[in-house]
Amino acid sequence: MVLTNEALIGEYTAGNLKVEDGAVPSPRVQMETDDGVALLRLARPEKKNALDYEAWVQLLEAMNEARSNDAVRSLVVTGDGGNFCAGTDLGELSAAGDGAATAQGPHPSHGLVELLSKLYKPLIAAVDGVAVGFGLTLLFHCDVVFVTPGARLRAPFVGLGVVPEAASTYLAPGLLGLRNAAELFFASEFVSGERAVELGLANRCVESDQLLTTALERARALAAQPPNALQYTKRLLIEARESSVLRAQHREEVAFAELLGAPESVEAMRAFVEKRAPDYSNLPAGSLPRRDRG
């Protein structure tokens, strides 16, 4: 199936993204192109580049624009203000769990993962500071990842009473090995930049002041390669897993929806907001179907 602008972003922006009296949403994602490279910068530094609904839509739009632009041969994604991305905005996520959010139809994160599964141009990540939630799971879709010694990566999902996202439960075991992936997800602990390289989650650790320069140099070098050969090679690398990625995303979305708003996730997110340790001692266990219980 060929991905079109309408298929990817129309259903998320038409009637779903609410703005006041025609006002333009503030820029959450900035994009500039030069020398065949599209630089996408997550630009919500006051929230450590956490993704609210507008940011998800803008990231999807920017990725799709870069994918569709023949002048763009490679992409770099990074974050503003010394952090990469703090994942989904927990204020919105908590409201959804409490039933306070208005239904907005398909979430743009679904379209973004679908796009990434068919993105045949090289995607490079430049990661400094916090990379949490989608800030981490996005890296499983990147071809080259540079981190800094100050990078702090975390998969917080289990600790928040939900499950991982972005088909990471399929991609992580293949990239890291099953045991490393299990520890990453089960423990919900921070991983340093150096440890990310050891695990295979990142290619190289560079100093913060050299991070973007290093990523752009690599992106320009790839952009100078024969474009058809380069994109065909990436297509051959990822095309065989495309259906598995989308099936994994579907399984994760079903489980996520089931758990979000359940007593565990409500307690976990309230504890996070209140800056206290969660207490699960009085919550019922065994909510999985009996055949699925360990």
C-alpha cells in the first residue's frame, strides 16, 4: 500500500486537532532541510519535548513531508533544550485514563509507526538528556543512533501500569536480545548513554557539543550515496518485518487500552504526579485471562 498524505495525516487533523478560532498551534516540531538532509527538532523544551496531541500530529506531518520530498535523502531527529523526548505528555495520558479526555479518533502515534515501518530513507537519531517512553521506542525504528554520556534512556511503561508501544515488544528482542529487552521493559530503570551502546540500542556515544555535528555529518554522507541503491537497501532490510511490526503495534494498542484507566495505571500515574512511591498492595491481581496467567 502506498502511503499518501491523506491516508497518513488527514484522519488525525480533520476535525481532531482543536484550535481556538483558527489559531495556528504553536510549533512543537521544527524542520529544516539542507544538503539532502531533513533535520527534525522536537521543540517543546519546557516539557522536555514531551509529546502532546498537537506534537504527535506535527511530528507525523514533518516525517511524512520529509519522506515525500525527493530532495531529502536522509533524516535526523533530535530534541531542543538539552533533552531528546520525554515521551507522551503524562497530563494528557492521565486524563485519558481517568476518562476525562474527549475521544479524538485514531491517535497519530498509530500513523507514525506505520510511516516508520515504510520509511526507506535513512533515519538518524541524536540523543542527549532524557529519552523516555516514545523517546526510547522511536530509537528502535532508527538506522543510526548517537547518544551522549549524559543521555538517560528509560522504558517506563510497566512502572506506569501499561505496556510498551510503537511495536517495541517485537523490535527490542531482535535488536537487544530477549533478556536485555526484558530487563529494559520490566525494570523501568534509566539506562546511560554508554550502556545504550553496550546493549546495541545506540551506535556511538559522543560528547554533547559534538552530537548534532556528528549526526549531521553521517546524514550528509548517507545523502551523498546513490539514492536508489540506498533506499532499496533499507527497504530490503525492513520490508520483511513490516507486517510483524504492524501486528505487534496492534497487540500493544489493545493491551494498552485495556490497562489504561485500570486501578494499577491510575495509582501509578497519581503517584508519579504526587511524587510518591505507588502502592499496589490493595489492588487485585490476576486480571489476565486465566490461560495467560504466569
